[in-house]
Amino acid sequence: MTNYEFIDKALYIKDKKILVIGDLHIGYEARLRQSGVLIPKRQIKDIIKDLTNIFNELEQKNADIRKVIFLGDIKHAFSFNYQEKHEFQEVIEFLGEKLPEENIILIKGNHDKILGPIAKKNNVITTDQFILNNILITHGDKILKLTKNIKTIIIGHEHPAISIGDLNRKEKYKCFLKGK
């Protein structure tokens, strides 16, 4: 699997020059604040910072990105509130500085029921899945019929994480799973 490289919270498919990003859940912190959980407003700043670091690392390696594919659950709420639209727009504008907007693909996740209008406004492609040669890229919330030529499936949706710690303290870290 040397054709794939994990960079921060993203997967880079080297020979296809595709960056895959999963489950941003833009608007999650706003929902927490609405329910009374007082947390600082940092989510979109952290997302842009992470994306900047990913692009910088790939640039240092002279790696080119031709497409960015979001693995679904780009937004958190099942509706689309003003803040989510604004923050989604910030992410698209950031990426629009790095590559043409038509090279940004949004795979719809179970939280992305009303993604179409804002994606269309930004010339961004939305789809349920993306197949490239023998690679299937999908959110992972739907059962799909697979053809025999699919050798690799890349999904989000499951939010894999590992906890490391002792009896007194544990830290939870997002991770990638690789298997057959």
C-alpha cells in the first residue's frame, strides 16, 4: 500500500494525485453551543490550519494535488444553518486558492442531505461515490454493490479512533484503519 500516504487527517493517493478528507462535521461546535455546552469557536480555524499543514507538507515533497475528495459528513446538522454555510464557504474558498473548484468533489454522507445548492453555487461536484480505476471512494453509510474490479474501498463514516492512557487519564486520537 505504498501508493497511499496518511498526512494528518487526510489520505493522499500518490499516483492519482488525490487528497481524501473525511468527516469534517462543520457546524458541530455550533450545535454544542446551542445545546448549552460552552466551547470556544475554533473549529473552522482548526480545519483551515490542518488543510494548510497538509498542503505545505505535500508541497515540501513536491507532490501535486489534482483533486480533493471529501468523504461525506462535510457538515454536521441535517439542516443547513447560516454558520455552516459560511464556514463551508471558507473551506471551499481556501481550496479554491489551491486548485480549480471543479476539482473538488463532495461525496454525500448521511449528514449532507441538503448539500447540493451550496455546492452548485461554488461549482463543486457532489456525488454518492467516486470510482477511479479499481478504487471506490464513498462515505460508508450505504451498502453498495461492488464489481469485481474494485480492489480498494476508502470510506469515512465510522470515525475510527484509538485511546491511549492509563487508569488516571486517557487520550483519544483519530486514526485510519487498513485491512483486507
